[in-house]
Amino acid sequence: SAFLMRGIPGLESLHHWISIPFCALYLIALSGNCMILFIIKKTQSLHEPMYYFLSMLAVTDLGLVLCTLPTTLGLFWFNMRRIGFDACLTQMYFIHILSFVESSVLLAMAFDRFIAISHPLRHASILTRRTVIKIGLAIILRGMLSLLPIPFLLKRLTYCGKTELSHSFCFHPDIMKLACADIKVNVFYGMIVLLSTVGMDFIFIVLSYILIIKTVISLATKEECLKALNTCVSHICAVLVFFIPMIGLSMIHRFGKNVPPLVNTLVAYTYLIIPPALNPIIYSIKSSHIREALLRAL
């Protein structure tokens, strides 16, 4: 009927102090992404495909923060470890959907950069506002439909004995390991969904940058090459910040049986909290248009 969440193993007595950096990261993520959305909405010159996709990324990051904030701070502040089974499945479903959506938005942003650099004169006609809306809806539908069977696959399992989760939030590999039944279907379906969504997104992002580099190399001057690549720096940073912890966490859950629990926990928090906090900072520093609009707003 319920699971017990776990904070940082071995540091339970320091949870109140550990909550301070977590609160800071959550505040940075919430305020930073809200600021990005506000600036893009109020600045007419930012109503372009690149910034529409950045708005989608900011909304997704806000969703990830709001999914994990109640249970994480509830555990650190009030030692609220218990979470109902259905509530756990709901949280897990939205965490995974938002993770897949973020991966897809990063792919859409890579496609936008490829079109902007390779076909600058056709960029506005290819990525119209209607096309961007269709891409956004397709991203959401893909995440929702691909993950829809996961809660039902978990509900059919029998749980007995150990009920302690590895984190202060619910994660699919974490839940299914607590079952005392055959989980081969869950493992197989989870792997298929991960490879066909996040895995394919990452491959296409790499291919996009290979094509971008080929186009940039063909440019006449070194200054043009650097100018073209400079527009991609913030996106490359966002891709690395998101995919490196996600790949690490997936590997740990599937193959890291001997990995210390502390490492598993830190990678999980890095995956879910650091990208939403860093993305607004990265784009505010590297994008001159965002920076100028922010200064005007202030």
C-alpha cells in the first residue's frame, strides 16, 4: 500500500543541513525558468523558433522541479518517508514523461540550429509557428503514450518484504526491483522505451552536430565559423548537463549492483535537479539576446 523513501544514505542526521543547498538549487531553478518564460513572452524580438523551444525547455524543467520538490524537501525537513503506492506511480509517470520531453526538446533545438546554420534563408519558412506547435504536441504525445503501460505493468506485480526506495522520489527501475515477482516484461519494455526515445534523440542530436560541423567547415572565413558555432554553445552545454547524468543513472540501475548507494543517490539528484537549475544560467550567460532582454527588464 505504500513505499518508504530514502534520503542520502549515511547522512540521515545531516538532512536539515543538506536541505539548504537543495533549497538553493530549487529556488534557482524555479526563479530562473520563470524569468526565461517571462522575458521571452514580453520581448517581441525573441518570438522565434529557437526561443519557442527554449520556452518548452523551461516549462519542462519547471515540471521536473515541481515533481520532486514536495517529497525531497518533505523528507529532509520533516522526515516524511512514506508515500502511497498510487501517489508513487503518479510521480514516477510524470518524472519519466518530463525527462523524455526534455530529451525531445533538446533534439528539436538541435534541428533548429542545423536549419539556422545550413539553410539560413529558409529557416523562417521551414520552422513556422504552426510547425513549432505541431512539434511540441508530438513531443508530449510521444512521451505520454510510450510511458502509458509502465504504471499498469507495475500495478500487476506483487510487492512483499522490502519496501524502501533508493531515492526521495519514485523511479521505475527502483520500484520494480522491490517486487517479488517476475519483472522481465518490465525490464524489457523499459529498455525498449528508453532506447527508442532518449537513445534515438541522443543519436539524432549527434548527427545534427556532425552536419552542422560539416556546414561550418565549408564557410569562407574563420570569423564566420566561430560565429556560427557560438550560437550552439549554450545548447551543447544543456545537452551535456542533461544526458551525462541520465546515462549514468540508467547504467547504475541496470548494471551497477556493486555501486555504493551514496553514488547512486548523488547521480539521481544531479540528473533531476542540476539541469533545471543550470539551463537558465547557461542561456542567460551565452545568449546575448536573452541577456539584453533581461537587463532591459531589470
